[in-house]
Amino acid sequence: MFYLKYRPKTIEELDNIKVKEVIKKILSSGSFPHAFLFIGQKGTGKTSTARIFAKAVNCLKNKNSEPCNSCKNCLSIDTFSSPDVIELDAASNRGIEDVRNLIKESSFYPMANKYRVYIIDEAHMITNDAFNALLKTLEEPPESVIFILATTNQEKIPKTIHSRCLLVNFGTAKRTEILSMLKKIVKKEKINIDDQLLSLIAKHSDHSFRDATKILEELVTQKKLKFEEGRQFLGLLHENFFAALQKKELKGILSWLEEFTQAGGNTKNLIEQLLEELHIALLTKSGVKTEDETNISLEIKDIIILMKLLTEAYNNLKISPIESLPLEIAIVEYYNRNK
Ligand SMILES: Nc1ncnc2c1ncn2[C@@H]1O[C@H](COP(=O)(O)OP(=O)(O)OP(=O)(O)O)[C@@H](O)[C@H]1O
Ligand SMILES: [Mg+2]
Ligand SMILES: [Zn+2]
């Protein structure tokens, strides 16, 4: 599976540029804190980076703070057989007893490495009591211990824990970063896929590296490597909608919508996709977003009119006797204004 095969193994391989810089600095500074909090959306590289970090601090041939990935320590960490790098899923080890055990265990010296590293995933699942028990250890961790707490849910981490950790913010993966990751995979796998389709994947992967690799793999398995067939396979309805809309032909777009509803399409879902796309176009065209490209060629004033009409249609969905009606009205109104 691509997302496992191409999990980054060195800092250099991380496509998340900001994180890459931060981790490089931390490692090259020589003295770093022993408690970290990795925060970011799913599939942005928290676990991968934590493992790279664990290897980097324990690598026997460590050059430029990068793990060598070939020494005994690196290999055992990569194969999960290291006695000193412990990955815990807080979703199933969340109670006070689990944390007490962990604290006790962390007071022993590492067996084969310089540091014992605890990677605690889904850290927001830890119970309050357990967090409290962990406070003191996080504040003054034993010298040979490093804690890396990772979470998608920053709000659920108590402030007291927050303030004792060095925060690394993974945020969300940028389209350009996802695209650069996809291009690397495609090159290594010698896949002949349209560039335009790669951009489309990057755009629709929910800002997650993992989602993007999964979509790519699906398209490869299904042999949908041309832009048009890939787009259809992914069911990116709004792309078709905007293509029809920009032809400035009312009949065309209403027939498209008719076909869509006949085929059992969900109008609510469609309007949500449309609004999201228009939102990105608005921010891009007003210069707020620069990294996200948009295929929408409408002017800002038209984007705003459409957004207003679509929001109204969305609100009317609940009270409409015919599901597609509010959207149809919005489209007709849009065309009438733009005549
Ligand atoms: N910075 C990155 N550069 C390139 N690929 C990445 C990067 N981060 C993640 N990936 C890809 O995404 C996959 C998932 O990454 P990872 O498990 O590290 O994310 P995560 O943030 O821990 O996600 P979750 O919150 O769901 O646990 C990796 O196996 C890899 O294929
Ligand atoms: Mg993870
Ligand atoms: Zn090594």
C-alpha cells in the first residue's frame, strides 16, 4: 500500500515544509526539551515524524541529525522491535493505571538506545486523572526519556499539559506539498498519470497526505489515469457543475442537474461541495490564499452572487417539497441576473 510504502523515513523526506524546518532546528540544537506535543489534522505526518525523531536521537551513525535507517537502532525502531521506543494508543491505554505504569517504566534506563521514547497517539483520549498523574513527569522527565504526545484534537489537551510540552503544529497539508509527495510516488512507481489529475487528487484529499496516497492508489488499481476518467471515477460533481455553468447555457446546466437527481444524486451534498469550491475561489482571487489553485474562472462579484443564492437554496432544502427545486431556482436566478 502506497501510504505505508511511502511513509517518510527521514526528515528530508517530509513534505510538510514548516514541520521539516522545525524538527531540523530542534535536532540540530543539541539540547531539546523532552516533552513534545504534535498537533495536526489526520494524515499530516505526526506519527511518521515521531518515529523519525525517535530514530534520529538514537541512531548510531547519525549524520546531520538524520537517521541512517540502516544501523541496529534504526532498524529495530522501524520494525517495532526496539525495547526503547514505545508507541501507545491512548484510545485504549487511557486510564490512570496505564499512565502510572508508563511513569514507572520510564524511570528505568533505556536498554539499547540513548533515549527511551514514548509516542502517545490520540493523546486527547487520556482521562483527566491520568493527565494529572502525568504532569510531574512531563515537567521533569528523566534525562533519558522523551515523550511525544500526538493528537488531532488540540482543545481536548489540558492547558497544564500544553504548557509543559514543546508544541509542533502540523496544521493541515498544503496542496502544493501533497502534490510534491504524489509526484515522488508516481516517479518511483513509474506511473503514467496526467499531471492535471494529480492536481485534482491533491485538491480533494481533505488536506491529508494519507488520503491523497489512498486516492492515487485507488486510481492506479482502477486504471483511471487520464484526467477525464479519473475525474468521473472520483465523482467530483462540482467540477462537472462548474464546467456546465461556465458555458453560460441555462438549458445545459439544468439538464445536467436533472440527470444528477435522476441518478440518485444528493443535492445537499452537491451544494456543500459547490460552496466549498466557491469559498476557495473567493479566497484565492482576493489574494488571501496563494497555494490553492482554483479552476473557477468566474469574477469575484459572480462568485459572491452564486454563494448567496446557493446558501439560500441550502436553507430552503428542508422546506422544499421537491429536493432539487431550491438549487434549480438558484441557477435560474443566477442566469437571469447575468443576462
Ligand atoms: N510530511 C509528509 N510527507 C509525505 N508523506 C506524508 C507526510 N506525512 C504523512 N505522509 C503520508 O501519510 C501517511 C500517514 O501519515 P501519519 O500516520 O504520520 O499521519 P498522522 O498525522 O499520524 O495521522 P493520524 O492523525 O491519522 O494518526 C504516511 O504513511 C505517508 O504515506
Ligand atoms: Mg498517527
Ligand atoms: Zn541509524
